[in-house]
Amino acid sequence: MRDLGIAMYAACVDFMIRAAALAGATYRDANAFLFFVLWPVVTVVLLGVVAWQAVVLRRLERRR
């Protein structure tokens, strides 16, 4: 199990290094973008989806 975790970590780091190179940035910049921009945006969007689903479910329950 430990080897799988190390392999996944290495694959993610390799992906980030390659993505940064394609974008003309450093690994540090790509990592900062991922954790300070992309992750919070995705989190907010997912929270919006959950809230929207709750509203839809309430409307459906009222129709019963």
C-alpha cells in the first residue's frame, strides 16, 4: 500500500512539472495556482451545486 501511495505522489508531481512546463511556469507557480486558485474555485462551485440540489429536492418534496 505504501508503494502505491509513493507511486501516486510521484505521478502527481510529474504531472504538475509537465503542466507547469507547458504553461511556461515553474512547478512552484503551478502548485500555488492549484492550491490557492483552482481548489477554492472548485470547492465553491461544488458547494453551489449542493445548494442547488437541496433547493430542487425541497421543491420536489413540496409537490408530493
